[in-house]
Amino acid sequence: MKKLLLAGATTLAVLSFALAREDNAPNPADARISPQEAINIAKSNIQGNVLGYELEDENGKLVYGVKIAKDSYVYDVKVDAQNGKVVKVERDEEGEED
């Protein structure tokens, strides 16, 4: 009976920790490429000034979203955090905040 209670308490603690993570943010340890690698890959597609990046869950896929400013536009380059391939390039619409 004690083993069952201990197992239940351990499971509850793990679930509580997982739920406590802010916004279920992706875990950087799950990425195979570094943020710098993602930035370099994004810049090879859009040459401009990097404004920032973030690790995101895009439809169940872990990606870096790299924001790059070029020619009065801001581009969001999605780089697969596992294999480094560019999965999407979007030009942010004027006035869009992200």
C-alpha cells in the first residue's frame, strides 16, 4: 500500500511541475540545434538585421521563430529545431505585434 501511495505522490508531483511551466513553453533541451545555428540558417534565407528569436511549438513541431528586419519589413523565419531546415518564411503584416 505504501508503494502505491508513493507512486501516486510521485506522479502527482511530476504532473504539477509540468502544469506549472509557464504557457507550456517548449523545453530548450528538446532542440537539437542551438539558437545561434537557427539564426545563421534564417539569415541565409533573409539577409537583414536579426531582431530576436524564440523557441515555439508550431503545430506540434519544435521550431525557432527568428525575426529579421529587411527593407522596411519584418520577416518571421521558422527553423526546425531538430534538423535545421527552414519550414516557413512569413512577412509580418504592417502593424502586427508578436
